[in-house]
Amino acid sequence: MYYVYKLRCANGSPYTGCTNNLEARLERHAKGYVFSTKDNLPIELEMYVAFNDKYKAFAFEKYLKSGSGRAFTKRHF
């Protein structure tokens, strides 16, 4: 399985990512091993979506990072 996830950082900024091991990735974020979130700990998981196909997961992550994807996230999550 591949997971697209959205985090909320301590400073209120969002972070969207994609992984095939959600638990391990969240642990890396929480321990400060991820450059993009290490200065904004603690993090909170807001949502995740599971995919069987990694290409669909990466495409959805890319969409969520776009302007219309951010609007979609605000409306539905």
C-alpha cells in the first residue's frame, strides 16, 4: 500500500507527503529526521488516503500540492 498523508506542523503550516510505510514515516517526522518538518515540531496527522498503485498515490500527492488540490483539501478534510 502507498499512503498520501497531510500533517499540520506546530506553526500551523501543512505538509503533504507520500510513503509506503506510514507508521515509519510519521516516526521519522516526529523524531525530527525530515528536513521539511524538523523545525516545526510537534506534528499532527490530519488525514491519509491509501492506494494500491504507487503512481496513483504520487499523482494524488502532486494534486494536493496544487492550488486546486489545496482547495479540495480545505473543503473535504
